[in-house]
Amino acid sequence: MAEFYPNISSEKTFWGHPAGLFVLFFTELWERFSYYGMRALFTIFLVAETTSQNPGFGWTNEEAIWLYGWYTMLVYLAAIPGGWFADNLIGQKKMVMLGGLLLCLGHGILAFDSELSFYIGCAFIVMGVGGLKPNISSMVGGLYPKGDERRDLGFYIFYMGINLGAFLAPLFCGWVGETYNWHYGFGLAAVGMLIGQITYYFGQKYLVGVGELKKRSTKAEKELLQKKLTSVEMDRVKVLLISFLMIIIFWGAFEQAGGLMNLYAKQKTDRMLMGLEIPASWFQALNAFFIITLAVVVGGIWMRIKSKGKEASAIFKIAIGIMIMGFGFLFMRFAASEYELMGYSSMHWLLLAYLFHTMGELCASPVSLSYITKLAPEKYASLMMGFYFAATGLGNKLAANIGENAASSGEKATFTGIFVFCTLFGILVIAILKPLKRLAHGAEDLSK
């Protein structure tokens, strides 16, 4: 792997952190604004009737979710070549710049009203996210020297930028798209990405020495590749493969948000509040809102458990996260039952579902990447990270397959099935936690 070091001697700080952190903060904020703005409109635009005042493509729910599944899967899979090109050819800094340009093009093309431009725009966005997303996060780490206590807080600040963009995007892009014209909403997402790209371009002076491609020690790399895995490392790889299955299950349920649940909000939810109709896309902002408001609370719960000498392992946290998220679908089951009786369902069911989905995410998602880096053998560190992105992509595709089947089995049965499966799967993982710990031979992230 290439190594990236910050130019500490010329570091300029802002609020006690490298100024480059805030360049990356706003770049990622606007990139997420563009991505989640487009995501909030994706499926409801595709199913909008061609004869309506704000026409879409007139697709069926199954067709829209099918395309959404392929799109979100490819977005994550693109992170693998995006990381490889950065590590081996041009460096992270230039790859983020290239990814941003591709995103500007992709979102800009979506503003044109044609089916061909929609496909082309999506293709550019897939490539752009693949180039920008995995590398900009690595650059945040490159701002700090090893052992710098500010690093964790720096990532937390960066994480808040992600969620701020994800929160604002559905509110603005969603409202413009649903109220006036879908392509105006897509165009607004393009404007957001352009702001992010301009921020990154003019912020280069604060990123000197960060994300540059460094020369490799080929001899050391060859020795590392030729080194055989120990029995302990082989066992830890087995545990990682099991954890990838958990990641697929988690995202297979969680990503109903942009597909099946987005369409449910649009088509079967009473969204009237004080005489005004709430845009369906606004519900996509709930996840980011709850992350911003509850992250400290959920983190505090785990810290309190740790203070009592009972720190939970990463596998346990992921399993609990899957179960809590699955519980959110129980509320969606109630929503579907209400729809069968009344012909509509109330908004509070969606509110409760997204609340539990977010609490589940806060338990599972933050520890996943850390867990992989701790257990992965050094020679396969990049490969294991690639598997993580692949598992996330497969989870998104699984989510689409489940959403497509809801047309034949019904939303009520689908939501119930997800709830039951997530609960039983989480219980199963917790039941085999001790054997997994022994298999990993006391790996730090399992034992603590």
C-alpha cells in the first residue's frame, strides 16, 4: 500500500485542527448533499406517471427498485477500483479531484429530461463516488501524525459533515424535485456538488503533503506477499468472512430506505400535516437527523457499559444493531396493517421505523471498518477492505431483491419477514460469539 504523510511543519490550524480538515469537511458535505439529494428522488421519479404535471418515467415499483438496487450496488463496488487507482497510479488527492469532476458531470447530466441522460448521469455518479468516497476519508487520517490525539475528534467532525449534507439534501432537492420538476431537484444536487468541487480546488493549499502518491518499497512488499499466513491469521480471516455476511444482512435490510420505504412514503402514507402535504423525500432526511442528535447518546451507552468492565465486542455490537434495526420493520408492519384497514398509514410509523434503523446503524456501522482493520492480516489489508465494500454493495442489491418481491408477497409480509429474520439472525450470532472469539484467538476487537 502507498503511504501518505502530512506536511506537519507547514500545518495551519483552525479550532485546533489542521485547516485541511475543514476543506475536506465541506467537500464531503456537498458531495453527500448531491448524492442523497439524487437518492431521495431516484425511485419516486422513476414511478411518477408520464401524464402527470411533473412527469417521470412511469415505471412500476419493481422496475424502479430493480434499477435502484443495481445503482447502489455499483456505487459501492466502484470504491474498489477507485482505491486501487489512487494507491497505485495517481494518489488520493488527485483521485478525489477526478471523482469530484465526474460527479459534477453526472449530476449535471441528470438535470436533462431524457431516459438516456438519466442512465449516463448515473454511470458518471457511480464512477465519481467510487473515486472520491474511499479516498477522501483516508485523507482525513493523513492530516494527523501517528499517535495524534486529535485524530478521533477529526473523524467525528468529518462524520458530522457527511450527515449534515445527507440531512439537508432531501429537504431541498426533494422539495424542489417533487414540487416543481424532478430535474430541477437533480440540478440542485449538481449545484451542491459544484460548490464542493470548488471548495476542494481552492483548498489545495491546505492539503500540501496529504494524499500524495509515495514511492513504494518493492522489496518489502514482495517479502510481505511471500509471507505465509499463520494459523491465527487464517482463523481471523474466517471470522472476517462471517462478519461480511453480517454486513450483507445489515445493509440488505437498512437500504429499504431509499427503495421500498421511499415508495411506501409516497404512495401509501398520509403525509398531511396542518393542512400541508409533506414531500415523501423528506423522510429520507430522518436517518441523518437522528444520527446527528443520537450519536452521542448511543456512544454514551456503550461507554457506560465499558466503564462497568463489560465492554461489548464489535461482533456483539453489529448483532445488536441488526436486531434493533429489524425492530424498526415491526413498525412498518403496523403501518401496512393500518393501510389495509384505513386505505392509508400514519406518518408516525415511518418516524419510528427510521428512529430504530438509525439506532441500529449507530451500533453496527461505526465499528465495522475498525473491526476489519484490526483482524485483517497485513498482506491482505486492502483486499479485506475491498471485500467490505463488496459486501456493502451486495447488501444493497439484496435490499432491492427484497423490495421487488414485496409486490407479490405484499408489504406487510415483507416487513414482517425482515423483522423476524433480523431478530433470529442477531440471536444466532450472539449465541456463537464465544466460538468466534476462540476462533479469532482473542483478537482485540472480539475480546474487548
